[in-house]
Amino acid sequence: MDKKSRRQKRHKHILKKIAAGFRDIHRLVVHKSNKNIYVSLVDDMNSRVLTGVVRKKKDAETAGARIAEKAKKLGIEKVVFDRAGYKYHGVVKKVADGARKGGLKF
């Protein structure tokens, strides 16, 4: 099993947990590419993306703070953190820390 398929398997497992008990809470989704980090706020009840942020990986904490700021403008304070199967370290952890510092509660 290669790295990508292991991540996708972890992501399916995470989504099952989120779907089971947190459908009514908005989801903060993180996606990584080689250069950038993408952070989106998703409304699963209406199946739509509310807002998003794209930053360079070195500015991951800034991306988390920026998405928290946008969420506050939309009146959202509590979210579920969806790391999309990525391990919780490095830039994924920095995004979470930045969002928490910005005032979002996970």
C-alpha cells in the first residue's frame, strides 16, 4: 500500500466519525500540495464550501488565523477539524494552532 492510499484510507475513517455525530457542525478541512496549504470551511448540511484560504506552507499558522477570522465574520465559532487523512504534525498542526489562536473551538 503506497503513501497516498494509506492517507485516503485514514481520511475515510475520519469522515465516518464526523458523519456519525457532527453533521450539524461546520467542518474545517485541510489539504496540502507541494507548495501550498488549502484550508476550507465546509457546511455539510447544505453540501457547500463557505470560505477558504490558500497560503504557502511556511505561512500555515497564518492560514489558520485567517480562516478563523473569516469564520467569525460568518458567525461560526465551533468547528470539527478534518485533517483529510494527513498526520497531525507539521503544517497541519500549525493550521490548527493558528485557528485556535484566532478563536475557533474544535
